Amino acid sequence: MVLKSYKSFSFYSLNSLLPFTIMDRYLASELIPPFLFGVGAFSSIVTTIDAVFDLVRKVVESGLPVEIAVQVFLLKLPAFIVFALPMSTLLATLMTYSRLSSESELIALRGCGVSVYRMVLTAVMLSFVVTGITFVLQEQIAPAANFQATVTLQRALKTEKPVIRQQQNILLDEYRDAKQPDGSNERVLSRLSYADKFDGKQFKGLTIVDRSQEGFSQIIEAKSASWNPAENTWDFYDGTIYVVAPDRSYRKILRFERQQLQLPRTLFDLAEQTKDYNEMNIAQALQQLEILRQTGDQQKSRKLEIRIQQKMALPFVCVVFGLVGSAMGTTPTRRGNSRGTSFGISVVVIFSYYLLIFVAGAFAQAGIISPFIGGWIPNFLGITAGLFLLMQAAKR
């Protein structure tokens, strides 16, 4: 009877180039329900671990209104769905193809001339669709929702900060390459800036040690300072400039009420950057990376560069999991609790995969591999494993 139900697929050998066949529609209809189940299940697990416990604690300990907690939870939900979509793709493909294999439906398809590669193509193409959805959620919805969740929570707990948030004890060190007598280059401190506070518009208690020019150093102390975008300069108020001679003695002392100086706006850019990494899309993260590079902090720059590569690679995990799950599922299995087994295997694969992401990121941070390799090597290895499993399944 199984074979009879698939006689309608016998036309495949003559119409293999059709974009979407009856078989594709059937497989898609079988894939969607477990996929939606996975989105709900994995989103619930991740949100419970990451958000619900923290919100419940704030409701109990800090008096956070329940309606605000629910609002914050809903705002954070898109970010959790982003991580749940690849997991759900793995669960759906593994569960669906395992069930079809255990019930001999895949054998019937192969008897009609359909190759394993063509069966799996349906899952891979649907995985690309999920990749697009993941990318839109990750770039357009989740960052803005995370930022709004932070602002809403701060308002409710009466720790609201302006759009450009207040910061205290801001320290920025900038470096430059200095040529040494032996002809080599050495990184030396170019400028050191410290501010007691930034209120969103002005720096309070600002001190700058400027050593950007050879043979000339100055120390600028000001009660307040702000960036003047109209003239592209810094406006310093109520302060003193100490010009230091090469022998470290004071050459000149200048007191002022208002003084304009041509200095880079890197400090202002750093203080103005108010969003956490999870509140930025890739374009915003690249802007932040450029600011960090100007400061000369290579460790922070490399860390952010790795995170950007991981952010770019994350949506394509859906394709990797779609290939791996369908390839594993096409392997002939005995009848049994395929759903429970598939869920268990999915958890193991997901844990192993994200462990690989962590290890690769650590190697990239240590400089053993490049940030690009650190971000993408889990996908490369996953695709390789999926293709290997698929070829093994096709030989059976």
C-alpha cells in the first residue's frame, strides 16, 4: 500500500526539473508541523533559562509590575526565536525523514526512481527559507526589540537613562606605531583620556594626556567638554592646558574658560555607543568595530570581529542542520519511538555544535585562527559532515 500511494511520483523521472513537485509538497507538509513544534519547544526552553527566571526575580525582589515583565518577555522573544529556528530545522528534518524511513516510505520513493539526493533537496530548500527568516529576525527585529526591552525595564525599575546613556569612569587609551632607531615599529601610547561622567551631551571631569605628536606632549584638564559637530572640534570649558617639554618639565600653562581643540572624536563615539552587542545589527556592530580599532585596543576589536562573523554565520546554521538532519533521517531505521529518539539526537547534535562554536571562538580570540575561520568553521564542518552522511545514505 505504501508503494501504491507513491505511484503518482513515477513521473519524476520525466519531470525532474520541475521546481516543486507533488513529492515536494508532501514532504513540506510533513516537515512544517514538527518545525513549528520545535520553535515552540526550543523557544520555551531558552526563554525559561535566560529570561523568565530573571524577570520573576525582579518581580519578587524589585517590585517589577507583572504587566511590565510580560512586556519585556515579549520584546525579548524574537531574539530567542532566532536561536530556536536552527534547532527546530534540525528537529523537523530528523524527525520527518526518520519517520518516513521507518515506515518504508522513502524506500517506496526510491522504487519510483527518486534518489536520496532529490529527497533531501526539499529539506535543504526549505532550510534556505528559514535562513532568510532568521536573518530578518536577527537584523531587523531582535536588536530593536532587545533595546526597547532594556529601556522598558530601566523605566520600570526607575533606572531610566537617556537614549545616549549616562556612563561613569570612562577610560580610553589610543595607540600609534612609532619607528624605532633600528627601523622596527613599536606601538606606543598616543592619547589617554579619562572622564568622571558622560551625561549624554557633555563629559564631566575630563583629563586628556596627548602624546600624538613627536617631541610634544600636553595635558588637558577641563571641568566639562563636548563635541561640536558644526565645527568638528572639541569645546573645553573651565580648565587648564599643560604643555610638557621633552625633558618632562612644564613648558607652558594655559588657563581658559572656553577652548576649542582639534582632537579626534573617538572618545565621544565610544561614549555615544549605548547599545549592547545583542542590541546591534551587523551594520551597527561594524561601526562599533571601527571605533574600537581607532582606540588601538586589539583584544576588544578582535573579540567584536569574532562576534560579527558568528552573527553572519548564524542564519546559515539552518541550512547546515537541515542537511545534517535529513541525511541522518534517511538512514534506514527500525520502527519505534522515532519522535523521542529524534528529539534526543537533536539535543546531542545541537549541544555538540554550539560547543564547537565556543571552542572555535576561543581559538580565534587567542589568535590561533582568524576571526572569519572562527565564525564559519562550525558551518564548514557541519556541511562536510552532512554531505558525508548523505553519500553514505545514498549507497545503502
